[in-house]
Amino acid sequence: MVSNTCILLAFLLSPTILAVTVPNTPPPSAAVVDPSLLSVSIEFFTFPAYAQIAATSNCIANIATLRGAQPAIRIGGTTQDRATYDPTLSIAVDYTVASQADAPTTLTYGPPFITLASQQPGAVTLGLNRQLNNQSASLAAAKLAQKTMSNLFAFELGNEPEFYASDSPIIIAGGEGWNQDVDAASEKSWFGAFSPSASMRIAVSDDFLTMWVISSGIVSYTRQYQSEASAAHEAGIKYFLGETNSATCGGGGISSTFGAALWIVDYVLQGALNGVDRLYFHQGTISNCAYCFWGQSSIFTPYYGVAFVSEFLGTNGVKVAMLDDGSSAIGIYALYSSTNAPVRLLVVNTNYFNGTASKKDDGS
């Protein structure tokens, strides 16, 4: 068992040796890890397709096995604010696109969509259209979900409303765009319409797409979550990132590399250390997004990071602590059990080497 010991870490092809003391109990900076810390977000229009391929159920089941808990599922994204619920529609979703790589500009969905959502193994957050200001349609979908989904966790009213254009139907004609006054008026109207119909949680999601950085940069970037997470926790509320993923919205040549897998490992752990209870990693059009975990019949690079960090956290990982100072490309983490005993140690080397330049002295 790893104990309160000084461990020397030497890196191949590098003169660097790091001395790390592993406390035999969690240090004060250790963070409690939510069983569903690493969760999944699926773009609204393509959710039915994801729900009906074997790769989805297999990959989610793998995470659940490694963690001993189901990852939560969020169904939403840009196209949730283009979707209108039609209670007479006999198929899950209906839309037309010029290319299979495109996202629809408008779509309708019916009761079979809600049925597919009800069949997901984890807690489901269901995104509803707010931008079109069609309360009756969204409310009808919410009522059906509330009635038939035993796995329903929350409703998300609108996707990134702070980015609604000034000509969005929900914004008063002649308005200047989304602001605090418009938001307050909208919340009063929508929450008033929804609250009497069912006991529900209301959520609004933001994107948190990070810069492509080494470990020290990830440490610095994720500190922005601390103040909001602390405020949420003081109010007795968990703090979730409802839609997150790799750099530049998953640009090609970035998210499809081995570095993306390493990034996910570091990012998930730093998120937890900065107060994030749950990170929903977004999945876009099937087999057409570089940051996706899986496709129609393939597993993509980021999923290897997902599997690795899930195995590190395991079924007995309750608290995680950072043992380095966060200033280099080397990240060092200790994991503790429910009895506060150290169970695993992880060293992540995020130095970049392109195959031709000289290797860095600190372990690339």
C-alpha cells in the first residue's frame, strides 16, 4: 500500500527525477469525487441515432463497470433550441439535411424520443427548446418525460441563452440581445409555466471548451470554476459543467490525437479538484466529430483517456489529491478510499514531442 513515503519518479530519456511525498491520509486540498464525475452529453438531434447503436451502450457500460456507477446523460446542445415537440409524431425525430455531416436548422421530435431517453441507464437531463418561445410544445414534452421517465434528473431550458441573437423569438422585437433583464423576464414566465405542472429541476448549460494546453495550463484554466463551484456548494447545490469537451470545439488534428486522451485524464481530475461535481463530455454528429468518444462502429482517441481515468478512479476512489505544484507538464495525483487510505498514484506527462524536435528535459 502506498503510504506517507517519499517516492522518486525518474523519466526515461530524461535526467529529471521528482521526489513526491504521498500522505497516508487525504490532504486538506483533496476533493470528493462524484461517482458520475465523467458523464456524457449527446447532441439533441442525433440522440436517437446514438441510442440505437451498440457502441453507445457498450462504451457507457464500460465506464459504469470501471466506476461502479452509471455516467449521467445530458440530451441537448445547439439543436435543442431548433427542436419542436409534436405529440402526434410517430418517429423519434424528423428533419432534413443536405449532407449527413450537417446539423438540421429545424426539427421535430415525438413521443418515441422520450421513450428512448427513458431507456438510458443513467440519470438523464433533457434539454428543451426555449429560444423559439413555444412554451406549450416544450411543456408537453416535459409532462410526458415527467410521467414516463423514471431516470429523469433535470430539464434544461435552452442551450446557452446568453448567445441568443437579438432576432430570436424569445427576445422582444427591437431588443438588443440577451441580457439580465430579458433573462429575468423569461425565467419568470417559463418557470411559472413549468413549476405547477411537475416537481422538476431547472438547469441552463454553458459550454466550457478549453484551450489545448499542457498540465500546468489545465491547472490554471480549471481554477476559473472554483468560485462558482464554492457558491453552489454553499447553497447545497452540486456544480455541473453541462457541456464540455476538447479544444476549439474538437478541431481535427487536435481532439483526434493521443494528446487528447492525456488531456481528458488531466482535465477530469483538475475539474474535480476545482469543485466540479460532474463533467458532461459532448458528443456531436455520429462519426463526424473529432472530439467524440465513439462512432457508428469505431472507438475514437479521446475514449482511451476516458477509460484510463475511469479505471484510475475505480469503484473505490472517493477523494483525489494533487501532489505536484501545478507548474509543470507533469501532473501527480493520489486517490483515497472511503476509509481515507491511499489506493492509487497517477503520474501524467503532458509534454509535447512532435517526433522531430529535441525532447524536453522534464520528461517528454
